[in-house]
Amino acid sequence: MSKRNARLTSPLVRDNGILRPATWDEALDRAARGFRSAVEKKGGQRFGLFSCSKTTNEMNYLAQKFARSVVGSNNIDSCNRT
């Protein structure tokens, strides 16, 4: 298999501009800190979430629930409406 078609086997995080493998806990902690920092600096309404029509209704429900309840944003869209 070519490197181009290879799948990731672990999450990657960026340190000093270089991606390196990380644990799921570290990657999720970094993502949570990034969301928290963005909301603290700009407010929840500066956050937007896009979801996919190829996912389940339950996953789309969770995505909008996260955006509204956790982040405080109503800026949610998906290609389900097309």
C-alpha cells in the first residue's frame, strides 16, 4: 500500500510545527483545550459546526447538542437539508 493511502493508526498532535503520534487522551485533551480557548476568547457564537449527511441521525443529534449545550452556539449546519 502506498503511503498516500495508508490510514492513521493513532492520533497526531502538532509540536513546534511537527506532527507526532499521541495517545487518545492527549489528543482529546488538546482538542478540548482548543474549543475552550476559542469560546473564552470569542464567545460561543463565533463557533460553527458542520456535520455530514452520511452519518446517522443520532450522530447529527449529538453534534448539534454538543454545539448548543457545551459550546453555546446555534451555528450548526449539515448537508442533510439539500
